[in-house]
Amino acid sequence: MTKNMNVGLFKNTKQQNNSIVEKTCYNNDSTNCIVYGGLYTFDEVMMYDCLSNQGICPECWHVATKETGKSSSNCTTTRT
């Protein structure tokens, strides 16, 4: 991904399990979502479904699992 996710309806209150993707923005300022992307609770990211790792991610993307998190933390970049 080349930029932060910014999907859903802005709410400055608690996100709820209501089939609507809801986000908050840094400092409760909706313009910050444009710059920094939306802020989501883990449950909201997962769309309240703990059996899938697709959640609100775009097609062909997914929420990292413990295993993918471990493998990506082992990556190193070598510059020549």
C-alpha cells in the first residue's frame, strides 16, 4: 500500500458493530483522515468477524496474522 487507509464514516464517538465501516481521525479532526488515514479499532478493522482476516482491507490485502507479522519482522533491506 502506498498510502494510509481512509475508508468509512467519520465518527467522533465509539465505533459500533452495525455493518457500517466507521473511523475516527487524529485529534477528532476529519481533515486529519485525509493526511494520516482513518483510525480504527481492531474489531472495526476485522468487521467484528474474528474468523476472517479480510476485514475492511481492499481486495487482495488482509489484516496481518501473528505468523505474517513474525515473517515481516524478520525482513531486512540491504543497500548496495
